[in-house]
Amino acid sequence: MYRYAAFVLLLTFGIVFQLSHGVEVVVKDSKDELCIYANLAVNFTVSYEKTDTKSATAEFELPSKVTTDGSECNSKSSLLNINFGGHAWSVNFTLNGEKYEADVITFSYNLSDKVTFPDAALNDTLTVTVKPEITDVAKDTCYSCKSTDTFVSDTVNQTLWNVLMQAFVSNNSKSEEITSCATDVPVIPTTAPTTHAPTTHAPTTHAPTTPAPTTPAPTTHAPTTHAPTTHAPTTHAPTTHAPTTHAPTTAPVTNATTAAPPPPTTTPTPTPTLPTPALGKYSIKTGENGTVCLLADFGLRIGLKQGEKYQEMNFDPNRTSVSGKCGVNSSELVVASDAMTIMLTFTNDTKKFRLHALNITGKTSSGVVFSEANTNLSLWEAAVGASYMCNKEQNYTITSLLTLFTFDLRVQPVAVKKDVFSTAHECSLDDTSILIPIIVGAALAGLILIVVIAYVIGRRKTYVGYQTL
């Protein structure tokens, strides 16, 4: 407990120290005009495993010296990519009409950085993604949030503050208009309505002949059921049958002396089966001429285990923002809906490509936030210059808590020509060519078995005709 208290205290001091040390970056387009502006402070807390199998925590901040290599500006989507010390922090923006939003924040950290991660057991580069609440930012305005905003995942916490960002900058200059985050907007207190105590007495319904006065006068006796000369029509009157459930002659079944019928049994409602996910068609373009560098068609469903509960969710492609990038040896596709954000990372060598990493964050229908990732996959492998296709339903165990289901899958993250898929490498479930020799072999085996059985039966009948005298 003292360790966590010290950690919180240290994190607090770090925030106080960094409030005046934001990092300012600018991104320019191919015309050398400003397209993205950002001035912000970010603090990172990363848990990692050491060589002695013990867990350690690294705390560091976004330094003052950074680069923006890999950043992109397009008409509908933009990427701010900040590189520092072998690590990268990026934000994907999408424009929808007159408003833009930040779809996903991606942080990649390199465990081979022994200064930041001393005695780290791994040398891999790991990636986490989170979905920020940066939405409905008016075009030609800056998004501002001076309050701290912390994004929590399994191994990484990211804290942002003093944020001032603008994507899709026009006129080559940062806007002076501000769209503030909700936590920066002051809440105007409202006066709660005063509830007055009732001053009138409820009328007594037990008096059969005299209405109860609204204000009890000191000289008037309230006619209640205790008056010795007046029989109140209640269930306690010995000579009058009150029409209540306590009267022995008019009581309903539940109060009768006979055994009550058993409560009706209810048939448990079966868990509804989800329909097949809708097919989404996605593409990433690069360069000024808009050449397609990545193609992906699929319907997706995830299965999520949370404690004793298991829930499946379909990914809705109809209300989806798409972003990503294409590199020499790797490509990324990020698709974000209202419920979840999915980031697929493909790697390729000179011969083959494969799905190398998958990161899914979102919120269940009950409002529970989840984040699951695997950065050591080898799925959907095909030759460079071809596409990978699997029309049948497939399921993959991504983590112990996350299962991915794919439908009508076809991807090509590299070497796309003429904006269309190349010849497909089909998965084993789709490849029916292997079934033909299996069927022929089974038929021949069955025929041979029939011949052997007929031969044995014929031999036994022959011996029966020549018995010894």
C-alpha cells in the first residue's frame, strides 16, 4: 500500500512539474502549409517484466525534443505521429462534415530502450491503443483541455493535460477559436427546489358518518375507529363484513385457509443468437494521387469473457471511421465504430505478409470498458502480391479473454495494384480441391471392403457342402 501511495505522490509531483512544459509540434502538408498543430503534455506509466521475472514500473514523459515523421494530412483523415527515443505516440483524426474527432490514440514503446526500461526481459516493441473522448470539435477551431485526462490499459497509463490541438487546419494558421473539453466547462449550479412540509392533515377514512376535519380543532374529537358508540367499517368490526381481503367470507384465494396454488414456472429466455455481421469494405490510400495501398473486406464479431460472463458483439461497419498507414515493412488499419475500435497491424518481408498484432478497445452494452491486445500473431499469411481470403467463418483465440470471429474475410495489406485485390490465397476451409482425393479414396476403400466381405462369405459356403462322413 505504501508503494502505491508513493507512486501516486510521485505521479502528482510529475504532473505539477510538467504543467509548464508542454511540447509544441506542427505538421505541414505537401504544399508546406500547416495542417496539424499540437501543444500538449503527456505522462506515461508502463509496467514491464524484468529479467529476474519481477515486475517493474517505468515513468517518463513526452520530452521536449520530438519528431513528427510518419504524420499524414488528408482531406478526411489525418495522423499526428510523435516520435521520441525509439517510441511513438500518435492520434488519428477524422473529419465528418463540419466537425472532427480523435478516433484512437496509439502508443508504441520499445523495451530495448534500457535507459527507460532497465533490465527488461523483452526487447520487443509493444503497442496499446485507447479511444479518447475527443469528439464534435468544430472545424477551424482548436480543441482545448487543460484538465488532466488519464487513459488506463492493462500495462500502460497515459495522462494528458494542457492539450491544445487542431487538425485539418485551413489558411495555413492555427485558429484562435476554441472548443473546450467537458471538464474545462464550468458547471453553473442550479438551486434545488424547496420542498415544503405538508401542513394539512390527511382526512380519516374510517369515520362512517362524520368527515374528518382538515385541521383538528382542540374542542372537536376526530371520529376514529376507537369511539365506543360508533362502529367503524373496518375488518375488526364483529357485525359488519368489510369488503377487504381480511374478511373471512370474501377473502381472495391468497388469504384463504386452503393451500395456495404453486407460483407459475417461467421458462428461461434463451440467449439470442447474433446475426451474421455485416460485411465492411475498407481501404487506405497514400500519396497525393490517392493510390490504394491496403484493402480489407470482412465481417467481424468478438467474444469477450468478463469474470463468469461471456458476451459476443458484432462490429457495425455502417457507422465506422477508417484510418491507417502503409509502410515499407508494415501497414496499419484502424476501424472505429460507436462500440469499439479495432487496430490491425500487418508485417511483411520480401516473400510473405501476415497479421502481426491486433488491438481491440471498446465498451460493452452494459457499459464495461475493455482493452485486449496481442502483438505476437501470425495469421492470414499469404505471398506478397497476393491476397488472403477465407469466406467461411473462422474463430481465433487472441487472448485468454478475447475471441475474434471473421466472416467473408479478404485482406491485402501490401502490393495492391489498380485498387483491386490480387489473386487470392484461400484458407484451408475454403479449399475444396483436397476433398476430391479424399472422397475417391474413401469410395475405393469401401469397394475393397465389400469385395473382401463377399469373398469370405463365399468361401464359408463352399466348405459347408463337403462335410466328412
